[in-house]
Amino acid sequence: MSNLTHRSVRQLRLALLILIFALVAAAQQPLTNDSIVKLVKAGLGDDLIVSLVQSQPGNYSLTPDDIVRLKHQGVSEKVLGAMIGKGTTFPAITPPPAPVSAPAATDSDLPPNMDIGVYFKKGGHWEEMLPEVVNWKTGGVMKNIASAGIVKGDVNGHIPGGHSRNSAVSPVEVCVYTAEGVAITEYQLLHLHEQKDAREFRTVTGGVMHVSGGATRDVIPFEGKKVGPRIYKVELPSVGAGEYGFLPPGALGAANSASIGKMYTFRLVE
């Protein structure tokens, strides 16, 4: 009868252990000092409690005073050793998703690998607008821009060749990548007049010659929208078929300027 009673007690303790283990595992709550004391007072053996300590997350307070207190409450050195070996851990917590901020106001439809220059869209793809060399004629005398000085009055630009190598269909979308410190308003859109074997235009502005007055009969107004640092998009107005070009600023500012003699030309086909 005594053996049966002892067996029943062991089975009850085992069932209690299984129940506690299942509850702890299901809730995924970390074990604490109080949890260990409750298991000890329930009569569970050291081996079983150590197994729980090793298999479950724990949040223990293990200062010298806490250890002394646990010892007085019946926690064995074996269990205390398991608690110290486990340390203080916390269950993994999934952080809340970061708030989604509005995308930056940038234009993703830009030419790839951009460098300073002018680009135009053709057939749904961006192409570089190849520049041409400009010669200047003032007072009836042709001067190469490398030697031309500041001349007040009308200035005629002369580009060899009857047509630009760049052709586009109206309406055309243009993208301009400017040099540091240069705005799109410093560029000029010019209508080129076709001659026998050349194209010509007339203009004088502060951005080109650093003088005032003179003829600007071939200048076409346009607007550029800034879509990135030094990047502007230009929707060309309906200007009709013909030869055109973007004249960058400082074309006659200095003989060794990177923009001397350049005009970004194109032929517009309607």
C-alpha cells in the first residue's frame, strides 16, 4: 500500500511537471525567480527544474542578495548554478514595421550615366545630343571663337554642315545636366537658319557675350523643370520642323572654357 502511494505521488508530480512545462512552453513566458521558487515548493526534483531552466527563456535577478534569498526559499545550489549559467535572456520580439515615408520628389525617368550635356528622348529611349562647334561672325568678319573677343552688337553663329546629326520627332522631351553653379535659364534655345552647306543664327545676351543689346531674333523661349541636382527637363514648345540648338552659357567667356564653341544641335521633324 505504501509503494502504491509513493508511485501515485510520483505520477502526480510528473503530471504536474508536464502541465507546467506545457503551459510555460505555450505561453513562451520567461522564467523568473518567483517561477523557480514555485517549482521548488511544488516538490519537483532538481533535475527536472534544471531541465526547465535550460530549455526555457529566463529573466532572472541574480544579485548576491537574490541568490541568498533563493537559497533560503529552498532552491538548491544545482538549480542556482543552472540559473546563473543560463543568465538573463528575453524572448525574441519582432519589431513593428517601420513607417512608410513618402518617396522623395525625384524623377526616375532620367538618362543613365549622365554627364554634363544635353539628352533627348527618341523612340522611348534617351540619347545624347551630340554637340557641334560654332564659329562666330561679327561685323562681316568670320572669327573662330578661340580668338574672338567681346564685341558689342549683332553676333552671328555659324555651324558647318547643312543638318544636325541628331534628329527627333515633335514633340520632343529634353534633359539638360548643367555644370556646377549653372541654371537652365542660362541656356538659350535657338532657331538655326539653313544655308547651302551650313546653319546660322543671330544672338547677343549677357549669358553669351556679357554685353547688353543687339539682336535676339532667333532665341526661342522655353521652360525647364528641375528634377534633380543640376538636372532639368525641358518640354519643347511647338516650334515647327527645322534646325535648332541649345547654346550653353559662357560660349565666348574664355578661350579655354569647356563650353567654347559648343552648341547642342538637333533637327526637328514633324
